[in-house]
Amino acid sequence: MKIKTAKFLSFLLVLMMLITALPLSAMADSFVVAGEKFEYSLNEEGTYTITGYDGEDEILEIPAYIDDIAVTELSAHSLYNDISGYKLIIPETIKKIGSNALTCSNLTEIEVHPDNEYFCDVDGVLFNKDK
């Protein structure tokens, strides 16, 4: 009886560890578009949040969709000093931009897709739609 209980408890412990690890592996991933690597996670809305970037193009275009799922957020510090280029293009799907997400020493111009409901650009400077 003790052996069966010990095996059962061991099985339960392993199962709990696996279940706990699942959200971590499912929440963070990376995606390569046009040679640029984006790190992203699935958010509560069922859309993606860009959480990081590793690339070197002079023009960085945030993808609007990854695997047919909309990219709606740039998390805080997601592109912090990671943009080596000079221009950032924000798609129509972005709704939220976290604090210091766009703090980059080389960044000199931001272009927002004209169909974005939340943000716009004026002469390469980012504004919310109300300016």
C-alpha cells in the first residue's frame, strides 16, 4: 500500500510540475519576419504582444500579424535600445505601447499605418490619435 501511495504522489508531483511549466513555454516565443527576430507572447485578449527584438535593419517594421493572430501591443521596454536602425513602422493593429518601449538612441522617425485607430505620426513623431 505504501509503494502505491508513493508512486501516486510521485506521479502527481511530476504532473503538477509539467502543468506549471506549460504557461511559461506557451507564453514566450520568437518570430522571424524579413530577417528580423521578434520575441512575443500571447496576451489575455488572445492577441500577441511584442516583448523583444533582435535585428539590425535601418527600417524596422512591426508585424501586424503572426500566424494570423494580430499583434496589438508593444510591451514596456520591448524595443528599449534594441533598434539599431533609424525608422520604426507601426502597423494598424497596435493598440497599446508600454512605457519606454521606444526608447532607442538611433531612432529618428516613426511611421504609423494610416488605419491605426489609436496612434498617428506627424513628421515622424508618434502621437495618440488625439495628438
